[in-house]
Amino acid sequence: MKDFEDDRSAIIAVLEAETDAYLRRDYAAWEACWHDGPEIRRIHGHAGTGVTVSEGAEIRQQMRRILADEEGWAPPVAIIRENLNIVMGTDMAWVSYEQRGDPAGFLTEMAGHYHELKILHKVDGAWKIACIVGNQVQIDNIAAPLIEVDETARVLWMNPAARDRLPDHARLGLRGKQLCAIDPRAQSDLMAAIAWIAEIRDRHKICLITDTVNRPIALGQDDAGLAHICWALLRDGKCLITFDDPTRLDYLLSIATEVFGLSKTQEKLAHQVIAGCDLSQAAHALGISPNTAKTHLQRIYDKTGVRTQAALVRILLSVDRHGM
């Protein structure tokens, strides 16, 4: 029992020493925590840069560069580990935990919420890290409303923005514990989108990039004539619904503008159409005549290959650079 507790304490000490060395930008102290061999691995999934895999001497080369570059570096205010789990054998151990770091003024590599797994070897009586797998939780970095649902649209979790804005949403709400759209057609589209996301998640179907795993759902217009849209997303292995996200809308429209070769006026008109405006309202908002607006809309139809405003909304919000 004493040997077990000694090994457990030694493993925790190595974890803390490696983190401390990283925060102090001390390469020698960091290197002392790692096993030296070609089999070592560092697998890192980051919300901004995706997944990187390093091995052997490459890891040390990377860390020399990272720890030598102190320009703009500000360590997180605090590093917190939760749900620590340690399993030990005679000369191998694996450790899993969640790690949270508060950013100091701006986002750093250590900031945010990570799931981490570390494998350690016992070499000449000392525990050394041989492999690290770290994945940053993406949804913590999304400010727009997010609702996690299961395959039946039952709500499992909401972020604060969703809890604040969903009760007053004109076209989306709750029926018991189930998320639902008020319009029957939108409800059918919502359930189909959720089923599509669930299939990709459960079967690990190949997608080019994370941002391609999203589907817009037109929820219909409110009493003031404003169109409402939500999106079904796959992030962190979760089926999510987001809405009221002007940043996402602008981003997707900018992609559609590039892919279909829309002019600036056509892009602005498309934005008005997505917002639920008729041609007269859109023309007034853009300072052009209704006939000019009609001409631009026809050219958008020609470029996108659709013939109705509903189909136009769907294709403009579904296109991606990689899929065209």
C-alpha cells in the first residue's frame, strides 16, 4: 500500500512539475519530466488549429521553440485539474483529468477547458511522461446561444446565453423537455437536422472540417416579418442547436459570396432576404429601386441555381468552400 501511495504521489508531482515548467518557460525543467525515446507522442486537439501529432525528437524541438518564445506570453491566472483518475501497473501508468485555465488578458494555449490523458513510464525508478493526448473543449469558446440535445431533441444542456434568450424566442421553444420549432415544416427540418448530426457523430462519418457539420433550419417569420434561423452543429461530440448568431450568419454569407461570385449589392440583398424582407423592403433598406432589387435577385438565382427565396436561404447558409 505504501508503494502505491508513493507512486501515486510521484506521478502527481511529475504532472505538476511539467505544468509549472511550461508556465515558467523553463525547457530544462520540462524536459526532465519526459521519457527520452522515439516512441513518445504528443497529440493535441485545439479549437483554433485542429489536431497536431508529434513524436520522438520532434516533440523536444517544438517545445524548445515554444518555451523560448516569450513575446506576448501571459500565463493563465489559475490551472485547475478536476476528475483526476490514475491507473498504475508495475512500470506504466495512465492519468486522465479535466484541466481548466483562466486566460490572463487573452487566450493562451493553456487557457480554456481540456480533456487530457497522459501515459507515464517508470524509468530507473522515476516516473516520466511518454504520451500526452489533450483535446480542448470547443463549446466553451462559443458566445452564441447553444443547446445540447439528444436524437429526440430532448434538451440535455444549455449555456447561459441560451437560457437567457430561448424563453423569448419567437419561433423556437420548449415542449416539456423537448426543443421544438413552432412552424410544423420547421419542426420537421429541425428533427431531420438533428438526426443527420447524430448519424455523423455515432458512425464517425468522414467530414472535411468541423464547420461543414452544420445545417441551417429556417424557422419562419415572426409577427414583425423578421425571419428566424437556427443551426444544428456537431461540436465536441455533442449535437448542438444555436441561434441569434450574427457572426455565423455573416461568415456563411461571406463564403457564399465568394463561392457563387456575388457582388457586394447582391450580398447585401441576400442578407435582407435571409432577414425576411420582401423585395420592396429590401430595396428601401439598400437605397435602390424595387426593379433594381428584382434584377439583382434574378442574378442571384442564376448564380446559385435556385428559383425560390426559401431555397436561396438554404443554399446560401449551407455552402462551404471545401464542398463546392
